[in-house]
Amino acid sequence: MDGTFNENDISHVVEADKAHIWHHLSQHKPYETTDPRIIVEGKGMKVWDQKGKEHLDAVSGGVWTVNVGYGRESIANAVRDQLIKLNYFAGSAGSIPGANFAQKLIDKMPGMSRVYYCNSGSEANEKAFKMVRQIAHAKYGGKKHKILYRDRDYHGTTIGCLSAGGQDERNAQYGPFAPGFVRVPHCLEYRAFEQEGAPVENYGLWAADQIEAAILREGPDTVGSLCLEPVTAGGGVITPPDGYWERVAEICKQYDVLLHIDEVVCGVGRTGTWFGYQHYGIQPDMVTMAKGVASGYAAIACLVTNEGMFDKFKDNPDDPLNYFRDISTFGGCTAGPAAALENLRIIEDENLLENTTRMGDYMLDQLGALMDKHSVIGQVRGKGLFLGAELVSDRDSRAPVPEKQAQAVVADCMAQGVIIGVTNRSLPGKNNTLCFSPALIATKDDIDHILHAVDGALGRVFG
Ligand code: PMP
């Protein structure tokens, strides 16, 4: 902000917003007596609202998106130059930024080779589901069409993605869902005791084995793919227990089940590696990504596959199913790959992966230290700059705090000028995990600032 900001300048915007905007994820009754927050400007880690109030953004635009921070002129310039040259062309034609970004992206993903462009995480996941279904029809008489997904994972907002959605709070209103989606347990060891028949030790291996059990129950010849988040985001910032992913990959291989990893949140640096799955030495068949691909400077999502997947779609020229019968209108926008290319360059040139690991370790450590002071923190977890603190009213029973109290912590931080989030949308009214995902440029001072606000808020809300 340049200091000349005048609240009155945009009072008409507030009125227009109140009259016409249907806000995401919002109950609108409160807007009858209070104004919605309008974010006017951003720079680095900070944003300013319509009242000129400064906020330190610890959630990268609310939903883990603005990985390189706000106000990046070089991305704006790259997009501008590209738009003037060619803004759009869709269908089977390629584009210069599309090919260039694909090349760079694949360099970061050994073993992968093809990039399919679209414009949201949900869309990328839908396309992955469609590939599985098309392969099932082309190769297995339609039989190997089932898609396994996990409790607590989220893959998007469409009915197809909600059919693969493990967060009942988000699903409850929207059935009936698409057939052929099968749920398996989550891998949150901290809540193992809530799972019927689960051991509290070695829970990760038990949870992975439940995937095998589901495949055997459904019939391996009916299961086409398994779709998972590498570190679960909205379901409570869930880091997998040791050995979990290795076992999952082994099971997929054994039963010829395609491994689809949803990197919509973890992708492009969030956890300190380019992709979350790269922490676990595994090799996926399909990877979907969206939020951090261009840090929100343009809408872009990608479905990336290995060459084996791609080959399945071209090995029989006489087969009417021999190409992927799919298109994305806005997958033809060139602003996305132009922004994504510059976004990637920034992450590389500014060593943001290293910074994410260093600052993430520091923040996790400091969150852990807060546990000594606030018994309401039951567990802290996460990877890189993707962290959560689960709040419980009692550490022994692990009973979640009422959601209202978790929301009060968020509101208190907001009043202090720090934006944090709360998540864990598995069950209605059970959001009890504070979440933190500052931009990958975060400094130690930023982290200290965030934690100072959280410390104060926990003290005030829980006494
Ligand atoms: N997958 C995951 C893991 C997500 O968190 C989200 C969005 N929060 C999506 C998919 C859907 O992405 P979009 O909102 O871009 O459709």
C-alpha cells in the first residue's frame, strides 16, 4: 500500500459486493450487519483490506495457493507479454508457453512425461478419473473402472470429485453420487483409535493394508485406480506414517491399480520438494496439480502422466477409444503456462524449496514448543510450509475442541492482523485443526509473528 488509500474510495465496492456477490463457503446472514472483507492489495506475505488494515497472510490466499507471494511484477509482465502475443487457442493446437512449461515441469518429475492442461484442481482430477474409465472400456470391457479414495481426502467440488470425496461435511448435501468410487481408511495415526479394528501402533501399515483388503473385496479386475493426497490438506493436514506410501505403491503395482496422486495443494514446492510424493521415493502414474502451479496469478491446472499411461491411448489406431476424448476450453489459455513458467523460475532462482524446508522445520519446532504452554494443542504435524495444530479439549481422550473455539482462535488472529485457517472437514462441526501455509518466501520474522499471534489467541480463547 502506498499510504494514500482511502476507505471511502471503495465504499461503493462494498455495497456492490453486498448486493451481488455470492461468496464461496459463506453464510450470508452476518453481512446484513457487518461488511464482507474485501482484499484490495497484496505484496510479499501481506495483504490489505478495504479498511486499509494490514494482514500477514499465513494461508497463501486462503487456500494454499500464492506460493511465491503477492505482487510479483515479473509474473504479471510475463502474462502481459504473452497475452499481447497470443491469449488463447484451444483444441489440438499447442502453444509456446504450453510447450516450454511442460518441458520444465517434466524436468522436475523424473519418470513422468506428458502434461494435460486444464484450469482447476477438480477438473484435473475429473480428467484422471475419465482416463481410468476410458482405459477400463478400451482394455478391460469396462470392468476395471472402480476408483479407490480415502476417508478425509478431498479431490474437488464437482459431483465426480465429491464421489471420491472423503469429507462427509462437504458431501452430505449433494448425493446421490457417481457409482464406482470406493472409500478406504485415512492414514491419520493420531486418530487410529477411532477406526474400528485398527491397531494404535503401526497404524500406517494397517491403513495401507486396508487398501489391499478393499481391492480384494471388490475384485482386482474391477479396480482401476487409487487416488490420494500425499499430505492430506483440508482433511486435517495429515502426514503419512512411516512406510505407508511405500506399501501403498507396492499394493498398486501388485494389483495393476493406477496410482493417481492429487498434488493440488502439495504440488510445486509447498512441502519443500517439488511434489509431495517425492518425499517417499514412489512413482505415480498420474499426478494432478493446480494451486501453486502459477501461485494464483492465472488459473491453470495440469494432469501429468507417465509415458505408459499415454501409450495406452495410442497403441491401436483402429480402436475408436484410442485417444483421450476430452477437452478443456480454458486449457487453451496461454496466461496459465506463461505465469507458471515464471513462477517456477522464481522458486528455483530464489531457492524457495530450501527456504520452505528450513522455515517449515523451524515453524513445526516452534509449534511443538507451544504445546508446552497450551495443553489444548493435541498434536502438531505437517511438512515444509504446510502445517497443522490439532486442538483437543483433553489430551488423553483426544476429544476435538468445539469448532466454535477453533474458529475463535482464527478470529482472534485475524483481529491481530494475522490470517490463519482451520480445517479437518471430515465430520460436520469437527473442524479443530489450525492450519498454516505461508508463502514459500516466509522469513523467520514472519513465522515468529504468526506464532506470536497464535500464542496470544490460544491464551485468550482457552485461558
Ligand atoms: N484437490 C485438493 C487436495 C484440494 O485441496 C482442492 C481444493 N481445495 C482440489 C483438489 C480442488 O481444486 P479446485 O478448487 O481448483 O477445483
